[in-house]
Amino acid sequence: MSQIQKEECMQAMPKVLGFDPEGLKSLHFFINGLDYPVVAAEYAENDSYAFRCLDASVKAGVMDSESVCEWCMNHRIYFRLLYGVRLRTVLRSPRKTWRFLQMRTRLKQYSSR
């Protein structure tokens, strides 16, 4: 992949994930050690320290997907869960899909507080 293609891909990624590309500093992907991958967007310079702390906590195994999402809500950071509920996913792993739907419901209740 050429450098131009990489730059185009990096410019298109925030749009695909649903983030506003205006003012976006970086995207942080939390995948390893989590049941459901989470991507968070960094818009402010002062958030970089907070993301380093979060990254260390996730790598240490202290946080799960739900606690990462709650952390993002508490710090007013935009995030997305990268787990799609499709028929194929439901048929392959119904328990994991059920736990994801329960987690998403708890997160909606958490955000409404």
C-alpha cells in the first residue's frame, strides 16, 4: 500500500466509524483482552495522558469493555463499540451476542444518569 493510499484510508476511517473528522487528533483502538472491541476518539491535547492511563489499565486486564465505555462517558470522550449484531453473529455465538445486548442496555441506563 502506497503512502497516498494509507493517508486516504486514515482520512476516511473516522467517517466510516461515525466520528467527526474536524479536530480529530487520533483514534485509540482497544481490542486485546476485551470481549467487545472499543474505539475512542481523541479531540483535545490534554486527553493524551488520560488515554495512556486507560491503555495501561486495559493492558493490565483491570478493565473490560463495559468499564472502558463507562470511563469514556465519565471523561466525555466519544467512543464506538465495534461489535455488530447480525444474524450470522447471533447464530454463531448467541451467548456473546446476548451479553453484548445486555451490556449495551446497561450503558444506555448509565449514560442517562
